[in-house]
Amino acid sequence: MSVQRIEPRAPKVAGVDTRDAKATPTVVWAARAAATLAGPGWVAAIAAPMFWRRWWDVPDNVLPWLVIGIVFACIGAALAGWRREPFPAHARGRVLPLGADAAMVLLVLGGLIAVAAGADEGSEALREPVLIAFLLPAGALLAAWTVGRAARLSAEACVDDVRPAANGLVVTASLLGLLITGHLALVLDGSGASRAAVWAIAYVAFGVYALARAGGTFARDRGSAERRASVSSETVPDDRRDAALVIDGVAVRFGVNDVLRGTSLTAAAGEVVALVGGNGAGKSTLLRVAAGLQVAEQGRVFVAGEDISELLPEERAAAGLAFVSGARPVFPDMRVIDNLRVAAFRTHLTSRAFDDATHGILEIVPALARRRDAKAGVLSGGEQRLLAVAQTLYRRPKVLLADELSLGLDTDARAAVLELLRLLADQGVAVVAVDHDLPALLPRADRAALLARGTITDFVPAGKILEQRTDLLPATFLAGAAG
């Protein structure tokens, strides 16, 4: 069978995928604020020279230059807002200036209502040159400056790799403000300046609300970004720096019971490590600690030299660590291909990217290729476990942790699942597997790691573990394994 080799990605904690940025609430709300504030800002920037021409007899050949000048001034204001000092980590209070600036825009546009109403009613008092000369440009500049600050807010809430995508979302959203400009222009042409100004106020009011929401989520998103940015290879033990997975000195206590006592484990790329131990030894707990699903009292976890100990489970997945359990659910009412599409949502934006990646994955797991249009709920137990593993491959994991993946399966299904783990290891993935069926797992493993009393003992070749008959591994656990 010809398969597509899974090449591990270069170490990267978070991708530049736009969906990674869109999953950050601060970015989403900052983009909404940018869109709704930019529209009235564009209107004010273009309308100011028009009023000057109407009341001050500005020559037609000068008018375009005035518009260009105000637009460039707005761009400068946006850049100034962007370049202002970053928001600190504790900085919910630092978001308040954004709200104040937006409130200033709101006040300026409130003045525009009065100006527009006065213009419609023919009131000369409200056409004072100072009012017209400064009110509209001031509103445009304040809107642009606030958009720049919103962009900076979204960037500071993201890890470095996602910042370009976050900035792109905010800039694109501000350009979409031109659609709002078109709407306001239509209202101005059909209903008059006062109605257009009321709509402008509505847009700015929503922008202020969006900024407040962005400020409310900033501290949490910034904290998550700092955890991801803290990933470093400097603290990896020198003798294990080249290992794909390093679990170093993990301690876990349940109540008064010490399950793990400074336990350490390594796995190299292309290696299958069978993690063996008696019931209650802490095998599944050790894997769950590595995956971020269990909090450890002490210890560090490294993937490809990067310290991922402080990352959330989804952030560890982005770093290249995949975890699959025999109890991992699939979506039973969805087709196999749709289950795969859900798994690829954050990593493959386009249909072409998804199709190319899926083609390679289905070559590795041909049993799913034949059932791609079937609902996952009608698959056999073995096929569902294969689907669970296949879902992890879209991130091209460096490490795969398999916890009792063959539990409850018949002999043929168990062999198919464990053979897939061996195949992935042959393609460069480090695999650590916990499984009750040692006679099926050990022939496919390069090394067995015996976990007993918080200590790891290695056996090479893996089959040597079957010869162990000490109190480290109770005979009841291996009952039937030797026969």
C-alpha cells in the first residue's frame, strides 16, 4: 500500500491560520468595532470638503486634494493609535481609553446631528465655519485613531504567530466600513443629512459596545497568549533534547494517594513505546497529564524540545501532541467525511486544502475511504477508533498518545488499530500506547516502559517485559499474556 508520509511541521505553538485568530474573542469584537467605527469615519472624512465647497466656495480642482489630505491624515491617526504603547497583561483598565475615545467620536457625531438638522431647517447659526471646519475632520480622525487602537488591542491578545492574521482581520473589517459608508450615502441622498447622522450614531454606538466586549475578553486572551509564548526549549534536559516527547518528574496525588512520584518518560520520533503497568499504576494518568487533561503537582512536558507544560489541551494539540482514548467519541449522526471536516476546521481553510489532506489520510486509513459517506454511528467499533486517530492527523502531530485504544474490540479490529499506530510511527510520529492486550501491542512496539511505584523501567526489546515476574508487575495483570 502506498501511503503519504506525514512530515512533522517545524516547531510552532500556534499557526498563522486566520481561524486561529477568529477563535480569539478579543479579535472578533475588535474587528466588529473597526467595521462599525470606520464607516462613519469615512463619511466624515469625505463629507468635510463637500461642506467646505458648499459654504466656502472651494474650487473644484482643490476638492480632491482636500479629500486625499484628510484620508491620509486619518491613516496617520490610525497608525498613531497602533504605535501607542502596548496593553499590559493586567490591562482591563487600560482598555478604558478606547471607550473614552469612542465616546468622543459619539459626541462628535452627536454634534453632526445638530449640524445636519440645522442645515435641513436652514438655520444659519449652525453653519459656523469653526463648527464645520473642525467637527467633521475631528470625527474622522478620532474614528481612525480608535480603529488603530482596536487593531493593537487584538494583536496584544494573540501569540506572535497569530498576530498577522489578527491584524489582517481588523484591517479588513475597517475596509468593510466602506459598505457602511455606502449605506449612509444612500440614506443621505434619500432621507437627508439628519437621518444619515442618526444612522451614523447607531453604528458608532455599536462600535462602542464592541470595544467594551473586546476589553472584557482581553485579559483572558492575553493570559492564554502569554502561556503559549512561554514555550521554550531552554529547559529541556540535555540528555533528552532530541526526544519527540519528554515527560520529566511528574507527580500526581489523588487525595492521600501518590499515584505518580516524579515519573519521567521519553519517546523518540518513529518509536512506539508500550507503557505497561498494573491496574492503578498511573498509566492513563501519565498520558492525561501530558495531554493537559490532568493537572500535575509538579513536572514538565516537552514536545520536540518545546516546554508545553503551561498550555491548555487545545494549545498542546497545536504544538503537535495528539491524544486519543478508547472512549473518544465521534459524531454518530454525521458522515465520516463530515467528522473529518470538523477535525480539520481550524487547520485547513479551503476545500482544496481539506481535500488534499483528506486524500493523504484516507490512503493511510483505507478502511475509512470505503465508508466516507456512511454515518459514523453505523461504523464498527474498530472503524470508529480508526476515525478518532484519523481526526488527529490534520495537525500532523509529532507525538500521539493512545490510551486503551483497542479496548472492547475483537481480535481483527484490535490488530487493525494497533497496526495503524505502528504505521504512524514508521512515518516519524512518536507513539506512546497504553493497552491491556500486551500480546498484540508488544510485537508492534520498539520499547516497553514498565510503570510501577512511580518509576519507569525500560525493556528493549519490548517482548522482554513478558519475562518479568516480580512484584513490580503482578502476575494477575499478565494472566493470559504469556500463554
